[in-house]
Amino acid sequence: MGSGADQSDTKRVETKTKTKGESMKTQTDNGGAAFPPMMYDSIMQGMTLRDYFAASAMQGICANLHCTPQVTFKEVSQRAYAQADAMIAARKEEA
């Protein structure tokens, strides 16, 4: 890729891990960087593709709240990230 960024941050797969005394943790594919990543002190800064997709989906959901007027902010966020996850999955199928 040539950006020098740590690729382990840009391609995550959904896995479930459990260590002694901890509950099951799920790591979700974030789709990588939405924009060219910026490095500050060896830490990648910026929005992930998953966040970008969720923000875009949230705009559509909020623009149509008259269809479901009793939805909470938490439900809007959950729906937006569910849509973002579906979009990332669809990209993988096409690749």
C-alpha cells in the first residue's frame, strides 16, 4: 500500500476471543481507513470506513424518522452500524 501504516489496523476480521476471567469479545471488521490515514507518533488517526458508512447511513435514517418516530438515538446508531457492516460485507463479496 505504500503508506507505511500498520496494516493490522486496517483489516480486522470478526473474531471472538476469551481469556481467563473475561467474557467473549467480538472484534468487527472496520473496513480500514475511510480517507488517507494520518500518522501521529506512530498512531493512526482518522475515521474508519465503517464509521464513514455508518455516518452516511445515519443521515438517511434521520431524514426518514417520520416513518419510525419513536426510535431512540441508540437504535438509530445501532441501525446505522448494522447497515455499515452490511456494506463492508457486500464489498468483500464483490472482491
